[in-house]
Amino acid sequence: MLQKVVICGVDTSGLPKLTAEENDRLMKALKEGDERAREQFIVGNMRLVLSLVKRFWAKNANADDVFQAGCVGLIKAIDHFDLKFNVKFSTYAVPMILGEIKRYLRDGNSLRVSRSIRDTAYKILKAREKIEARDEEATISRIAEELSLKEREVAYALDAISDPVSLYEPVYNKSGDALELMDQICDEKQSDEIWTEHVALREALDRLNERERKILLLRYFEGKTQTEISAEVGISQAQVSRLEKNAIGTIRKEIS
């Protein structure tokens, strides 16, 4: 999709690179109404848009249009960003930029959600409101029971009408206290326990000798066979097997 350097009249090879300090200074200035700072900030962050646009190279879409959609997301992120967020602007902006690009690709896709699915989704949303009004949890199974539908039909209809949203999209609980979507999301793969295990594993790998470490990296990170490793390292397959076994035993002792 994207092979050219000039996109939407912008020479992407000549886009400026802003330091973190410059980003902070310009953001503070544009929030105070400095239009020149706003323009510099937008241009200075177009590289972020370009890096995200590259994810969609395989899509059958016009590069100029996708880049333009990403820039719309960038501007929305700038307008909604609050210095009190205490996060990097790029962290806040990426979901919004991706959301605009995906929205453009979805709206420009020849595949459309059928009327029947939209009607089903509308009934589901109404049923959810009724269930929540009774102070009950509106789960997929509860909604399916309410409408005499299969759970997969409910899940499919809701997914079909869903739009990408920013992690900083405001949501509200029943008491009316403002919450952000990020506040309700957790990543079980990035828990403190798993993070600690990764650190322990890395330290254990560092304590291995160079040959043992290389064998484990080739075996378990690159997926090579012992025969392939023996040819690359220059030792027999039996030696590779022995060194691999010894290295694993050492790591087990270190992290146990």
C-alpha cells in the first residue's frame, strides 16, 4: 500500500524529530493557545502517525487516505490530551490514531453489517438497559436468555457494531463517578508475578556460559532443532543435547 515518500503532499522523509523536552514544551504552549506551537507539534508527531500507518501496508487502501485518517486521530488526541494525565503523549495518542485508521478502513470496506444483525444488536442493547435497570449484571448469557437467543449470536451482533475506542475513553459507573476504559482493563500476561519470573529467568540466563546461553536461545527462542544448532555452533548433536540439559538444570536451580 505504502511505497512512496510523499503522502498527502507531505515529504515523510523530511519530517522533523522532536525530543521529549521539545514535545513537552510545545504541548504546554499549544494548550495555552499558541497556534504556531500547535502546528509545530502536529508536524513533529507525524512520524508517529507514519509508524502506525505502516502496520496497514497489506490493506487494499489508499496510502494518502489512511495517513490522513491517522492525522485526524493525532489532532483529536492533541485536543483531548490533558497534561494532568501524567503519561507520555504518544501513549495517549496511539489508540486514537489507530482508532481513526481502523474506522476509515471499516467504513471504506465493501463488507457491511447486515440489517438483520443491526436489528438484533439494537434489541440486545435495549435488553441490556432493562437488565441493568433492575440492578442485575447484563452478561452475555443473561441477555441471551432474555431474548431467547444463543450466546454466540449476542456476542457476534455486539462485535459487529462495535467501534474502536481509546483506552482513555471516559466510561461511567452507576454512581456517576468518571472512569476511563483503561481503569477497567488488566493484562494477566503482565502481572507482577510473571514480570518477576521474567526477571529471574533473564538473570539465570546471564549466569550461563556463552555457549549454553546461545544453545538455549537458538533452541527455544528461534525454534531450531538440535541438529541445526550443532551445525551452527560446530559441535555434535549429542554435545548440544548434553549442554542443553545442563543449562536447563542450572536455570531450574536458579529460579526455584
